[in-house]
Amino acid sequence: MRCLEHAVEHGCNFFDTAWVYGRGEGERQLGQLLAHHHGEKLYVATKVPPKNRVWPSRRGDRYTDIFPEDHVRDYVRRSLDGLKVDRIDLLQFHVWEDAWCNADEWLTTVSDLKREGLVEGIGISINRWEPTNVLATLRTGLVDAVQVIYNIFDQAPADELLPECRRLDVAVVARVPYDEGSLCGGLTRESRWPEGDWRNSYFVPENLLPTLKRVEALRAGLAHDEPLASVALRFVLSHPGIAVVVPGMRSIPHIDANMACSVPGPLPGDTLSMLARHRWDRQPTWWSQ
């Protein structure tokens, strides 16, 4: 709570959560924050979990099995209660398949939630490394925002997704700006996390070792006085198609460092050109989740 209060005091006004983050605890903490800052406009985005609790969704999954209307409404109710609000600023579907774009139940549910005043905006959280798996859905006109992984390594959204979002006036929330922490520069071959932390299953040798090599190559191209984490966050903020970025901020120093990245503006063109060469196109696999 100290971190949340510190973030607001230093100008942060957008917070991204999901019911699955602590089984509602993230929403309850933000509900306390909103109550403490009654009268100030703080924006909260949350997410409906897939009914089968599988991340990401799988080809062939049916919309009605993953997000049936009663399930969606149940979690809208939980989120409203946890956040202690009458309307959710941005309700995101936590997984997505573009094949669902014309599902009658989805079209009806999102339209009704808006009409009933329970939800201000509808968003899609795009599966890891599948930035085009939403393009047809955007063209329905029912999506207000997409959340996508975008960072120095994962630059693929800039090919098709970001231009299409600008054309359709859909906001883009960039997540994982630090590549799950690798672009903060602290990973080593011996990096391990507490039992139950999902990064133990993400930074398996197949991912950790190639990542360390790419981080080392990236460092070699930066000036010695440029913190890698700062460059990584400013890279995301430099793209005009990004509306907001949601880095994790679990300590006061993290908040101060992240908020400071908004001050100097976009990175110089020569730096962006250099960073473009560190693009790493990856395909979803068993450990990518």
C-alpha cells in the first residue's frame, strides 16, 4: 500500500490488475487506494480469467467454454466489489483467440455490459508473442484497448498491431517492458525464485541462457552511464502508438526510477535504430505461458 500511495503522489494514475492476481487481493488493494483518493481520477484496468484457468488460450478453444456470459458477469461482479466502484474503467479478457471475434455471446455480453453502465471500456489481453491474434476482433468496433507484450526484444507488435490500433483509435497498453526482468540486467545463470513463483518455469535453460546472451550483446551497445532498465522503459515510451506502459513496481526505488523515465521524452533516433537491431522474434512454446 505504501508503494501504491507513493506512485499516486508522484503522478501515476493508471493501474493494471486482474482477479487472478491474488484471487482478488490485487483488486481489493486498489479498492483501498481508490477510496483514499476519492475525487481524484485514477484509472483501473482489470481482467476476467478464462473459465478453464488455462493461459494462454489454445487453438480450437470455443469462446462459450472460456468466457460464457454467466462466468464473465460473475467476475465483473467480483471486480466491482473488490474495487468498490460502480463501473470498471477497463475490463479486459485475460486470453484471446481472434476466431472468437464474431461469437454472438461475446458481441452481446460486451455490448450489454457497456449499456448497463458496468464497464466503461472493453479490452483484450493478447497472448504472449501473438500480436496479430486480435486484428479481426479490433475491426468489430467493440474493443477500446489492447494489452500486449512490447519491449526491446519483443518488437513484433510494431509491424501490424500498433498501426492498426492507431487507425482504429484503439489504445495500447504495453506490458512486460522489462521482458519479465531480463532487461533490468540482474539475471544470471544462477537466478532462482521462491517456490511457486512462475518465473522458475519461464526462465528455464531453454530461455534463460539465450536471454543472457542477448542482454550481454545489448549492454555492449549502450553507453556506460545508461542504466539498462531506464533504456528499456524509455524504448517502450518512445513509440507514439503506446498509450501507457505497466511495469511492475513493488518498491519505492522502483517507482521513482520508473516514473523518472517519463520526464526526458523519447530516446534519440540513433539509439532507437541501435535497439531495433536487438529485435528477437519468438514463437509460443511450452514454457512461454
